[in-house]
Amino acid sequence: MPSVFIKTYGCQMNERDSEAVAAQLVAKGYRLAPSEHVADVVLLNTCSVRDNAEQKAINKMENIAGDIRKHRPNVVLGFLGCMAQSRGQELIDRLPDVDLVLGTQKFHRTAEYLDDLLAGKRAKVVDVAEEQGSEGTIREHLLNGNAQKSVTAFVSIMQGCNQYCTFCIVPYTRGEERSRTIEDIVGECRQLVSQGIKEITLLGQIVTSYGRRGSVRHVTPRADEPTPDPSEEGSEPRGARPQFPSLEGSGVGSSLRPAKTTFVQLIEAVHEIEGLERIRFTSPHPKGYGDDLVEAYARLPKLAESAHLPVQSGSDRVLKLMHRGYTRARYVEIIRKLRTARLGIGITSDIIVGFPGETEADFEETLSLCREVEFDNAYLFKYSQRKDTPAAAMPDQLPEDVIEDRHARLLSLINEIGKRKYNEFVGRQMQILVEGPSKRNPARMSGRSRCNKIVLFDGSERHRGQLLDVRITRAGLFTLYGDPAIVNL
Ligand code: 5AD
């Protein structure tokens, strides 16, 4: 029984892909190894979104090849995912110890290729081709991978991205948008809930575009359907698309109610699942945040009150250069509506500092947006030039010291706002879903509030999976500490 170790870089989508590959391999008789040092197969599931993510994976593979391979020449080494997709054969040319390079539409073939490599039937495999229907192939979950029962799960609802933000490599590494059917997704969610999952996060590069290529414009065109966004034009889907429900009965045509997107229809269908406590999704695009989605927060109680809504910049000029498809004012308006629809909603964001041509005045717009919106937290990214993206060829690429300086200034603002917002929870009671022991201090248990704050408390394994009311006693940086509340009746 060969053993495999998978190391994952990058986003939640990558985490989910790795989990599915691990489950597939276990089903085929592989064992999961606790580290690369004892595994027969070492796979690195890679990220391409910034250069340093790529360098990390390449350095890791160099170390493994130089160290582990020396002592155990038969170990199989592979790159999976985004960097495998964008670099292909080049990775083996550079690192000849690598045996397998598998792209983002080929995860489901991992076991087959590894079997061949281990049996000596093939010397090397590079497969980065496109594959029709690959969005429906990642179904396996490994709920008991760490011997303990999982409470939350990610479900992939779509693959790819058609947005083509000028900085971003994802449309090239993940391909065009392809959505799974509502039926298929709900089936997977039901199965997870029957296995004890209480919270599901629907995953996609841009979840608000879910089903667009299947229903809204290609299956049931209606005179009164929502106006397609002009920035979505230009890339038609290939081949037959799955059927999605029509907009029938969704309020389309009424002058008062907004048209219901396929994504909101999906949330409603998942919401019906008995035993499921919470629904989240990531990431939406501000452009797709229509009134129907805002309204969903007001009427669907299982939809947890948190939103990760990447803004990228606070300057309209930069947003335009980025090809984001919204203005600062429109973004602020969405946040205002969300906060009205659901009090206490937690809002987080992604921001890029140092996009080509970003002036000090543009950057100050980003600072002022953060002061205006007051994110609970924001992930800051130093702009990184990506191969073949339009922004890589733009003039005024900024020097590193300018990017570093702006990054430090924005980080201190985000931390200051975060500290203030987290401190506001002290003394309050909140409901958390207990996920398991804290990673840093296994003596503590960790849960998440509905507004997606991590809450640590002194508890034990018996709390896992419980919805628990806790009283917040203190706040750390982006962490809350609480005591299980004693309710006095
Ligand atoms: N440079 C820096 N950050 C980037 N991101 C995407 N592409 C780049 C790039 N070229 C960031 C965006 C996105 C997050 C996942 O990664 O903020 O939302």
C-alpha cells in the first residue's frame, strides 16, 4: 500500500482540490503519510497567483529532490494545480526529478497516473489538457482524514473564471467558467450533512457568476431576463452546458423585486437541506452582488452573516485599469445595503497594493475607503507581475520600496480598525460552531461565530460540532476569547 503526502499552497479551492485528491487516493488503496519524509509519493498542489507562491513550491521541490530522493530514489514527486497548469513540461525541464505534472482539470486522474508511475509503466507524466466536464469530477471528501470528525466542508460549485482582471493569472490557470448543476451540488451537500457536516462553504473563483453560462443566457433566454453585464461578453462557452432552472417564479418582471440569479437559486436549494445549520460562500464579485443576493441575507436564516468581498483598490482610476467592473461608490453602496439587510454582518476583503501606475493619491483613496468601510479584516497583497497578464505590460511598474511602504501603512490601518472592531465584541454573547482544537494551542477549542470570527475557549472534544453560546472575555488580533455562556432563566 503506497503512502502519499500532499502539501497545499494557495486558496481554499486548492485546499478542497487536495482533499478530493487525497480521498480519491485513499479510495484506491493509498495511505496518507504524516510527512514528506516517510511518503512513497509527494505531491505539491501549487498556487500561481503571486510569484512568491510559485517560488515557495519550487524551492520546496528542490529541497525534497535533493534530500529525500537521495536516500529513497523510488519516491514519486509531482506538481499539481495552478503552477503545473501554467508551466507544464517546463517544470520537469527545470527539475528533472519531478515525475508528474498535473493541471487543474485533471485532478481526477491522479490515482491512475500514480499507479502507472509506481509500477514503472511510465517514466514521466505531463497532463495539462482541458477536459470537458471536469467541474463535476471533484466530489470525494475526506471527512475523517485527521481521525477526527469534520464539522465544516467546502463544496466546489464551479471551476474557472471569465472575469480577466488585468492583474490575474487565474483565467489562464483555471480555464473558463463551468458550473455544476444545482442537483449535483445539492446531492453532495446532502451527503455531507448526513455525515455530520453542519456548515457548508460554497466555493468558486467568482461564485456570483454561478450558472450564468448555463441558464441565464443559453438555456431559457427571456425578454425580461437581467441585462447581461457588458464586461462578461466575449468568451462563449464551449459545447453543451448543463441545464439550470429557469427564472420562473423568481419575481422577474415585477418592478419591485429583483431578478433572481442562478446563484441565489442555488443558495435557496442548499438552504432547504434539513440538518444543515450554516451556509457561506467564497468568493463573490462585487459586480455580481445584486439586490437579490442582498435580500437573500435578509430572508435566509442559514446564510451566515459574513461576506468576503474583494475590493482590490479604493481608486476608481485603478479599478478601471484592473478591469474590475465597479466603482468605489458602487462598492460602498453594496456594503451599506448588506449592513442594512443583516445587522452585524462581518465584512472582509482583498486589496492589492502597488498596481502599475498607482499614485500616492490613488493609494490614499484605498486608505480612505478602508476608513470609510471599516473592514473586519482585509488580506493585503503586494502586486506581483504575472506572466501574460495585461497588467504585466503596463507602464509605471512600481519599485519594491514604494510597494513595501504602502503595504506597511495599509497593514497598520487594517490592524488598527480590526483591533477596534474586535474589541467591540468583548462582553457580548455570540453563537459559535465548534470546529475542533485550536491549531496553535490544542488545549483550547476553536469555533467560528456566524459573522466568521474565530473564537477560542477552554473546552474539550465533547464540544466539537456543537452550536455553543459563548460570552466574549477578551480580544486578540483577529481572534476572540470566550467562555461558554451560562444562561440564567
Ligand atoms: N498580484 C498581487 N495580488 C494578486 N491577487 C491576484 N492576482 C494578484 C497579483 N498579480 C490577489 C487579489 C485576489 C487574491 C486572491 O489575490 O487580491 O483577490
